[in-house]
Amino acid sequence: MAGYRFTGYFEKVLRKRPVMLAGALMLAGCAPPAGPEYRAFGSPQPVAIRGYDGDAMEPFVSKDGRYLLFNNRNDPRIDTNLHFARRVDERTFQYGGELKGANSPALEGVPSLDRAGNLLFISTRSYKETLSTLYRGRFEDGAVSGVTLVSGVSRRQPGIVMFDAEIASDGGTLFVVDGEFAGGPHPKSADITIAVRDGAGFRRLPSSAELLKNVNTGALEYAPAVSGDLLELFFTRAAGSGPPAIWRSVRRGLEASFEAPQRVAAAQGFVEAPALSGDGRSLYFHKLEGSRFVIYRVSR
């Protein structure tokens, strides 16, 4: 997000001059942000994608565990596309190639799937015309059909880019992120919002701000991942000069607000983009190691 992630979205969508951030956000020795910690996860384990040696970002594991979806590097200098791999075991996947039917010359990233095989992803292919970036299609073993723009969610304001979205496993609830860009390589603000299905599209939930009042702050909150019962939320927060970190929040019921979050202690370093397994036991995320993004897994 900070650095490569935000710059990639910003440059490909709004066509500004490339600026790659370095310095504090990229320092492997940065201390983790202070705050309460969630310590139920064990030690991080690298995820192997056999047959693939590029950057792997924005992981998503299908709820049946059969597929790993991801995109290559979010960088304006390359073509960012959606990829998939088939499960060998929880930490090993066999690369299957790019997602056929989903990619374009624009940026495609941040894939998520519901249990019925509906794929949601971000694409900047029509932002200039529609001020929208959220697309859907039908996923089946590495191929995507019927790709269309999702209606009713975009704020349709110049400079506002929806750069993250995750569909809940039941397909009825959507967690999205709006970034407000004002001339720099990263957003001025970024907050998570909840939308619910409305016919063929989605509409923003009026109570979303109240439900997420303890999650959204003056920092940048993005990359949401939600449990099947919608009571546990993981997300990334970037604040100040430190690296981004992964946080967890829970709530007691669907009408209750998410509680004050805890940082996931097992996810150390420059980490982003959590993805929860279907059984809720494992959390996948990408991590910057040297100059390359790789996927890790922690389990509880």
C-alpha cells in the first residue's frame, strides 16, 4: 500500500508522474506500531507457488481451499494482472497461470470469491469513463466469464478510487475501501465501508460508519478480510513513518460495531493484504522481502 501498492494504483488510474517511495516505510528494521496485540497465531510460514517466481500480492484463498488467487506487483511500470494456483497443501500451490478472461492492459488486482464462484476484483480499465473500478465475473478453474462492472458502490467522484474490495463468503456483503488522492503517490485518506447486495448490484450500508467507528481512523485503513459469519475483520493499517501492519477486530453481532482492533503480532515487517481461510484457522498475507513481495501464512 504505502510505496509500491498505493503508487501502482495511483499512477495507473490517475496517470501522474511515477514516484516510488522509499525510506522509512521500506526499512526492514522498523519497529512494529504500538498497541494491543492479538497473539493467537503461530509463527509465519512462507507459501510456495510452484512454477511461479514473480512478485505475489493480494492473496485470496477460495473458501473450499482449492485455489490461491493473487496479483503480481502493483507497479505502474508493469502490467498488473490476476493469477491463480491450485492447492497442493496449506502452504504449497501449483501455479496455473493468469486468470483467463479477467485481465486487460489496465491494472487488475485484489481478487476475492464467494462460495458460489462469483469473483470480485479491482480494475482501472474504465475509470476515466465511469469513475468506477469494481468488477465481477464467474470463476471456474482458472477461467472467468461474464465480466461486468458492479453497479451502486462507487462514489463516482474524481480523485476517489476504490482500490480494495472483498466479497463475503455468502455473496451478500461487500467490504470496500475508498482512497482519496490529491496529487501525491499515496492517498490522503483511506477507510473501509460496508455494502450489501441490492438486486444485481450493491448499495452502501447507511450504518457502515457506526459499525466501523473503531476501525477507521486518521491513518490509512485498507485490505479488509472478513470471516464467514461477518463477526471477525482483518485489515491493514498504515500510519506515520512505520511499515503497514495487519490488525484484527471482532463484534458480538451483525448489528454491533466492531470493537477496538488488535495488531496481529505474528505478522512482522512490511506486511499487507490479509486473507482468511474458509475455516477461519489460517491467515494469508503478502510481505516485502528485500525487493520482492511474497505470500506468508499464519495459523491458530
